[in-house]
Amino acid sequence: MTDKAPPELCSAADILERILFQEAWLDPLLRAQRRRGISASVRRRCEYYCRTVLEHERGLRVLLRGLLKRPDRRVQPRVEVLLLLGLARLLFTEAPAFAVVDETVSALPRRHYARGFVNAVLRRAAGQCDALRERYGTLSPDLRWSVPAFWLAELERALGGSATVDAALAGLRRSPGTHIVVSDEVRRELLEKGVHLEPVAGGAAWRITGNPATFWSLMDDAEKAPTLQIQDGGIAAWLCTVQATAPGRRVWDAFCAPGGKLCSLARAGFDVLGTDRSEARLRMVQNALRSAGCSAELGQLDIDEALPDGSYDLVLADVPCSASGTLGRHPEVALRSDPDAVVRLQRQQCGWLARVAERVAPGGVLWYSTCSLFPGENEDVVDAFLEQHPEFARLRVQHPLTSEETEVLRFWPHRDELAGFTAQALVRQNLP
């Protein structure tokens, strides 16, 4: 047995314990590793282990209970995390079984009471890997993809049937990678420095496909960072459609943090007001504007209590949501998704949409959007709003990727290889 566990395994155990038992988030913990100077190779393997566990957590727990002689046995969080890590590596990686068992046991202190227990459970699993993989494949989709059961019903509604739910979940679980919006000059420079890029969303953005370390080193360069904007390709493509629907130059971005949308519109020459109720999130927007080399008016505002003065030709309401479309980037979203909480959020979304609509000028356009794929947070919210506000009507637009005319722009990860996103345009009619 090895005397010391690999550093990536110990780091993954630390991160997963905080995510599963302290409700921390993956991205900040991974960024902290980078700031501490941990090598890129260790960080990559650590992230892979974390994502593998989070993407299969519900199914892994089912299999783990079947491996325990006492399925109701309670163990320390650290021990539970290591069992999940060991089982995930046995089933979903090509690491030799004996190495997985030895390394996982070695991640516990030498005299820890649970070393023998972890060793016994994982050796039992190693002896029946094929049977465990076969059983995993027979689990229900919510367990197999580690999402709450109510997600399946919402995805079926959005897809118009259940036949492609597995494909949709597979796409949701796949990371869309890092997308950037850059000029041709900067793109050529990145290519010369060995950063591999491929176009996404019809060239609205570029996906980094190779040598990401060079890209991140450039992002740390104060002179280069202003020319590089990280933005999902779907958002970049949608913003092209948004600009095409704008009847004038005055724009209010009501939920502007972290600032990507606002920066894109400001760079395109729009007169933009950005608001957010959080002072900390507004500082993020200020940093984004500084990095992008553009300017916009910012204000701290809770729209439940107040609205900006005047009216606007274009209003963006990219409201807080379940974030179901971001599962590929934030696998822990599914762990914290609760149907009752989503229902409460839907009521808030209805209220927010009605509030921001008060500042849309006659003939102006209001875009309601979420990073969720659920109709309950999208079509249902807009339907309820239109019943109470006959002065607004849906606006048909061309989907920037499929070219179809539609009232609901929805970006599907399995179809478009982007993060999930939904948007609807409403026009304020000049009614007598």
C-alpha cells in the first residue's frame, strides 16, 4: 500500500467535502487552487475527479448502499467522500483497481479508524465493477444523471416528449468549455501563442480547445485582459439578436451582474444603465467594464422597492433562476435544486418581469431571459405576465443558430454544444 495519496486525490476530497456538506461552490474552490500555485496537471486531475463524483453522485450513493453490509451505517463526511471518490474512479476511469483502493485508503491518516472499512468496501466494489456498471445503467434517469426527479418533467415539457430527455441530460452534464469574444487581431495573436480556438454560435464567440494555460496567463496580464471577454457562445449569439431588435439606443440592464451583457452592449455603442441590488456584484460589473475598456452608468437598485427614472427603448431582464442550463459548468446546481424553492422563485420572476416592464417605452422591447431550460421559469412566467398586460405582445425572432422563426429562443447543450439558455422578446404596443 502506498504511504501517501496523490495530491489531486486529497485536493478533490477537500473540495467535495466542502461542496457536499458545507454547500460551497466548485468554481471558487478551483480558482483558489490556482492562486495557491498548485500545478496545472494536479488541478486538471482534481477537477476531473470532482466533476465525475458530482455528475454521478445520486447513482453512486445507490450503489454504495448496496456495497455496505449495514446500508444505514453513518460515517464521517470525509470517509463518505473518499468512498464516493473511490467508487467513481473504479467505475468511470481507467485507473487500475488496486491503485484506486490503495490511494483512497492512503488519503486517510495512518491510524484512522475507517482505513480498514474503506479498504474492505472498495475491494468489494473492485471485484464486481462490471456488475456495478451494468446496474448503474438500469437506474432511473434522475439517479443515472444525478438530477432531481422534477427536472425530468420540466425537460419533457420543453422538448415536447420524453424520447430525447437522456440526450438533453447528457448535453447538460457536458461542460461547454471556455468561450471568449475577441477581435480578429487578438484571435490571431492567441493562435500564434499556441491557444487553439474554434468558432461557436456562428462565429459570435470562440471556444478554447487547446493550451488553456496560455490563455489564463494572458488573462492575468493587465494589458492583454481588456481585449479578452469571457462569454458563453449562446449569450453572444443572443446578444446579436437583441441588438437587431432594439428600436433605439437607451438600454436598461436590470440584473446586470456579472457584466458580460452590459459590456457587449456598451461596446456596440448603446447608452446603457446597469443596475443590481448587490454592491459586491456591482463591483464585479465595474471590473468587467474596466477590463473591457468601455463605460456605462451603474446604480445599486432593488427593483422590488424602486425603479430608475425615465423609460428605455430596450430593457433586459435576465432574472435569477434555477440555473438548470448551467449544469455542465456548475454540476453542484442539481444537488441544491428543490421543487418548492423553484416554485417560490417563479413567483418572484413574475413580479420582477412586471416591475421592469413599467420602464419600457412605447414601441420598446423587453427581453426576459434565464439560464434555465424549464418552461415553468420561462414560457409560464411570460404567459402569466401577458394575461395581465395586454399592452405587450410576444415578438417573433430568428433563432441565431437554427434560423427558425420562433417566439422562444432556447439554446440546448445537446444540440448547440453551448450552455442552456432561454430568452423571449416582448414589444410594448402603442395601444390607444
